Amino acid sequence: EAAELSREYGVKTILLLPVIYRGRFWGVLGCDTCKKPVHWSSNNIHSLQSFASTLCTVIMQRRSEREATRIRDQWITTFNSIKDAIFLLDTDNRVVNANAEALRVAGVGNLSAILGKNLPNILHGKGTRFKACLAELTLEQGIPLSDEVHSSKLDKFFFSSSFPVYHQEGELAGVIYIARDVTREKNMEQQLIQARKMEALGTLAGGIAHDFNNILAAIMGFSELALVKLQHRETVGLDDDINQILQAGKRAKELVAQLLAFSRNQESRKAVIKGEPILEETIHMLRAFVPANIQVTTQISPEKRTIFADPTALHQVFMNLGSNGAQAMKDKGGRLLIKLEETPLSREQQQRISEPAESYLHIVFSDEGGGIDPRIVDKIYDPFFTTKEVGEGTGMGLAAVHGIIEDHDGFMELENKPGIGATFHIYLPQTIKTNTQHIASVLDQQKTATRTFKLVLIVDDEAMLLAMYKDMFSLLGCDTLTTPDPNNALAFLKNNPDIDLLCTDYDMPEMNGLELATQCHGLRPNLPILLNSGLQVDLDSDAVQRAGVSAILTKPVALQELQKTLLLLTERKN
């Protein structure tokens, strides 16, 4: 073919030079003459050879540039197509690059808005496992880390991971931080938790009715005994009868509070507490509704230390694990063992925790229900996973139980024996902190309250409660003005400057207690205000503060609780 072309164009001489690029054969440079034969000198050949090499280098550079551009564009397209937020950080935890999702999460339109900024300033949040920023921990430790992080600034939940990036020499170059928005999944999980909690109330209904019947029987029985003794002017045992009525009332209040808290979707409210009373309450409720063929046994050791926990959340955890155990034994029966003790962690357990506590509260729920199928053991903590039939739900699900324990800086372990039973171990870190608040007796502290509050305005649309509050304040040495009408209360306050405390119910038909407090606060900004509520609603803290509310009491209000609140208000006033 070359020969034919040469004859067609009348080629007289052909010079073919091999082109070498980076030590490898790349191609051929061909030169020809058509007029007459030419002899190329060595200098000409050398010049042409140099030209060929230069031309080849230019061509290859252009190809490399086009390939680099293609790869860069492909990388940018891929980088921005990822639906997780990705931040590339330097060794100072500053942003050097970010994909489109990261810009969207950060609420900016272009990279320049966050370039060079510190990551915590963009995605500041509280982790479930780690308090510090994951990227900072990775920079310090040089290891990959992951955690669920809640960003209060963005009001979103993220599953975040950070990975160290190294130079070829092995030196740390920065961090890749990946954040996946799981807010929707968390909200769905919370909705499922709430639905299962309401479902669990149906399971508990029989036991709760039994409890309330016992409470009512105690109140009615001891009331009749006290009336009979009064009619016969007998005083022996009268104090005991009245104390039994009071204890039954307190028991009913606690039961209602637990039911309302269990059914409501509320944020964690942690305090320094002991786990034994919560577990004892759970055991009492479990015994009220488990079948007769299930024996609930306990091994409760005294607690020397406390835990920092949300009592309602722990009650829900205990009820769920206890109900699951009972459900597993509903057909054949068996023993449900509940155990509580203080214990240090083993060396193996300590290695799994970044900052282990000195001592842990160890709670055990063990059943004889045949154990868990080994094929699904790895799924039991997954959200929305259940093996129960419709209508057999027993609470929040183990995923939520696991989440609550992690939120308390604790952890869970499963000891599964297929064919025998399952044992759940809960470990909660203990603290040396103790509650220092002391509830003073009414008689010992009566004079203090008397000196501080002389005239109390009481507002409640229930006449019986109005009379009770009047007697309580009178016992504490306070004069009172009472009215069921909030509008009358405003008139009293305008016309009587001696009123130095307002005590109002929250749930009233024409004007609720918060609205009344707001108007009274406008008239008398320094007036202390007590707000009573039997609904246990989650009031907006900002609205409560704007209304000038000094304290919130939950109905039914006990005399010592009222006294304690007055003493606290006295301390603030002084």
C-alpha cells in the first residue's frame, strides 16, 4: 500500500525515523521528496529526530491534559453525585474541599463560603459515643471513627465517619469526613417507638386496672375506718389510717405519672438517681400483668453509688425487656430473673469503651423462653425489626432500648442460649455525685415561709382543690385569697398590693394558667408565680420564662412538695 502511494505521488526518497517517548517506541516520523532524490545528512536526521521527540512530547502532554481534565470532571461529577455530605479537611481540621451535598447541609451556595473554616463551626453537634468532634479525634489518634451525631444548630441527625488520609511518606495529610443525614430515619424510628409505647399500654391495662383497684380499696377502706373512729371519738390508730390514705394517694400519683410519661414522646431528662427504685417499680408492674405460669424472681443488691439517667427512659427500657421475657414464656411458662448489682468492667469490656467509668450498675433480665433464633440475632437491634405478630407488641423495640442505653453512655450484651433462654445485660456508668437537696419538715420550716409570703392569691376552677390549697397555705402560715375565675384574679391583683404570691392552675376553660401568669407578670413583674398542672404537658420553657413563672408543680400537690417549693422561692427572694 505504501509502495502504491509512493508511485502515485512520484515519491523519490523516503526517510522513516522511529519516535521514542520515555524510553519506549511510540511511532514513526516519515519524510519524503517527490521532485528528485535527496540524501539527508546526519545533522538533518538528528534535527528531524529532535523535532520528532519534541512533537511527540507536545502531543502526549496534550493527551495527558485532556485525560486529566476528563478524569477531573469525572471525579467532580462523581463527588457531587454522592448523597452523603463529604468534607475534605487539612491537618488543622479546616475545609479544603466539599461536595454539593456538604454545601447543601452547610446552607451555602458555593465552596468559598466554607473554605478554610473549622469543621465544628459548620457541623457542631453532640455524638452518641464521643463528645469531641470525630475529625479532631481522627487527627489525634490517626484511626477511622464513626458515631451518630445530633447537630442542634441544623436540628438534624447524622451518621458520621472520619477517615485519616496519609502522604506517600506515611505522614498524616488530613481527614475525609462523611456525614449521612439520618434525620428522616430517626423521626420514623421515634414514631414507631411512640406507636409501640401506646400498644404496650394495652398490654399493661389489665395490670394497671388491678393496681388502681388496690389503691382505691386502700383509700376507701382506711377512710371508712378513720370516719368510724372519729364518730366514736377514738384516736388510737387514726394517724396510721390517714398515713395509709396518703401513701395510697402518692402511689396513684406515681402510677399516673409513669403512664403519662410512658405514653408521651418527650426528650431525655436526666438527673442523679439510683436505679433500684425504678427497677422495683418495674417489677411491681410486671407482676401485675404477667401470666400466673411465669415466676418473677429478683436479686437486688444495695447501691452505694448513683447514675446520671432519665428515670422515665430507664423505666421504659426495663418494662420492654421484662415484657419481652414474659412474652417469650407465655405458652410454657418459666422464670423471669431480674438482677441488679454494682460491678467493675472486665478488661475485655474496658477495651471496647473509650473512657470507661470506675464502676457500673449491672442490670440483668433473664428468661427461659427458648432463646433467640441464631439467624436473627444480628438483627435484633435494627430499627423496625420484630418477630411478633400484629397486636403482640410489647413496647419500643430493642433498637430503641439499645439507643436509650447508648444515650446514657452505657452498653448492652446478649447471652443467648437457643432452646433454653436469653439474658440481656445492661451496664450503666455510675457517678459519685449525690442529690444534696433536703426536704425540710413542715413544722421545722413553717416560720420561714410565713415571714416570706403573707398573702397568696389562689386560682383554680375546681372548688374542692381551691379549698384544699387554701388549707395548705394556711397551715404554712399564709393568708389567702381564692377565686375560680382568672378575670377575678386579675382584679384582685390590681386592687390589692399586699398579694405577694400567685398560685394558679394551668388547665382552666376561659383563660389557662400560662395566659393568666403572663398578664399578672405584666402588672407585677416581681411577683412569684406557681403554676399547677395535672396534664403533665411539655410547656415551652421560653413561654414559661416570659410569663414570669417561678416554679411548676404537678398535681396532685403534696404538702411537703408545696413547702419545699416555697422554701426555694424564699431563697431566691433573699
